[in-house]
Amino acid sequence: MTKEELLDCHKRIQPFIHRTPVLYSQLINEIASSNIVFKCENFQKMGAFKMRGATNAIMQLTESQKEKGVVTHSSGNFAQALSLAAKSLGIKAFIVMPNNAPKVKIEAVEGYGGNITFSESTIEAREKASELIAQNTGASFIHPSNDLDVIIGNATACLELLEDVPDLDYVFAPIGGGGLIAGTALSAHFFGDDCKVIGAEPITVDDAFRSLQSGIIETNVSGETIADGLRTHLGDINFPIIQKYVQKIITVEEYEIVQAMRLIYERLKIVVEPSSAVALAAVLKEKELFKAKKIGVILSGGNVDLNYLPFEKYS
């Protein structure tokens, strides 16, 4: 991986993505005792950073591969991202979704032109259904997070952030499957000035935290979190990048996630999903470590079901 490859990727996908804004709140800075800027990927097309990786992965396919389409399994943002990216580039997208996926997410994928196949909710069932579609159609499988082209695409969010705010001491990003944090770490390495990357993860699904400690990819046997986008585990492509370039991972409680989410809603006046708020929750939890530092926080997405906001439950 080189600096030039990241720059080439950014140039390649620019016509198909938004350059998202960077915001800040003086009150949040006072609470955190640091200077925080927020990279607002909730304003990205389809509402999340995943549009970047999905677009780049499709654009890296050969013309013959594009003719046969792409396939993935996802119940959330990557299902939407791949569907919209494929539509924008004029190819077919086959999406395997669990049969218990929320109606709002199913409707979003359909709205973006994705061809949905439903499966049982287990990862084994999703993978099997994806493999069958790939065999029957010739579609290229694109993993939501454990794919180098996806990771490079995701890296462009932090690349833009560092272009806008080049003197950051730290960048915080949430960790689920590892595609965003790996990309963020690559951009911080190539474009930051001694900029360190910190991961943030719910304590109830702390597989990445444990993986960084043990040196092997850990999984979660069980565990629920309001940050539903972070329930997946790392992969063999993104984990080595994380090991090399991510300084540490901070785990946070559910109530800390909701407190951070409330701050973002009240002070930045923007809509984010719980997974996005995990990164700010990590800054606030360890704020003494980062006092007076200049910090970038990647707000990963804003696809939240407004009928199920968590504020009353954790008030």
C-alpha cells in the first residue's frame, strides 16, 4: 500500500461520493478538555462512510466482472452502499439480507436498486447464500470490511479530514468489521504528522480489543449492543493493518454511547447512529489522556430508525 494508491483512489471515486463537512462544538470541547473536530460521514451518500469503499471496490473490477454484477451479505449500511454504488455505475447488485432485517433497511436497499435474497440470520447462512448467488450469476463477491479495495476506499474519509485539518494529534474511529479503522489508520500513517489512531468499541462486543491484545482474531460468542453496526468481527486482511497502525482500542459502556450520541444531537444538531457515537464516547471516557490535544472523530453514519431512539431508556 502506498500514498499514491490512496490519492488515486480518492480521485477515482470523487464523482460518486460527497466530500463531507467537518464540524465542531465549543461546548463538547469544554466537556472533553480537548479540541475535537468531527468528520461527518452521516452526510455521505446513503448516509455512511461505506459508500466510499463500495464504490472503489466496484470500480476496481474488470469490465467482464462488472457485466455480471456484485454480491454481498449485509443487513445494514454496506447493503445500501453496494446497491447505490452499483446503481451509480450501471451494474447489478445482489444483496443477501437476514430474514429479520429491519423493514426500513430492506426498503432502503430496494430503493437503491439492490436485488435482495433473504437468508437465516446466521453468518454461515448469509455466506452460503452469497456463494450460491456468485456461482449462479458469476457476480463478484465484495466483503463489507475485509477487502483491500473497500479498506482503501474507506481511507479517503480520513484523507479528506487531514487535508482540512492537517495538524491532528489523534483520530478516533469506531470498530466493527475493521474496514473503517484500517483505512483510517492507513491515511493517518501516510498523511498525518505523527497522528495516532485510536479505536472505539462497545464493551459488550469487544472482540477487536481482545484481538489486539492476543494477536489473533477473536470473536464474540454472544453480546448485544445498541451500536448494531459494530457487532461483526475483524478479518485477515484488515487485522494486520490494525495491528501495525492502531495505537489502542478503548471500550465503552452502553450508557456512555448514548450520552455521547445525545451530545452530538444536542450540540452539533445532526443525526447519527449509535455506532457513530462510540468514537466520541471513547474520547470522553479517557479524556485525561487526551487533554488539550487536537482530535479528529469519524462519525461513521446516520442511518438510525427514528422510531427507536435510545435517549429515554438511558436518561
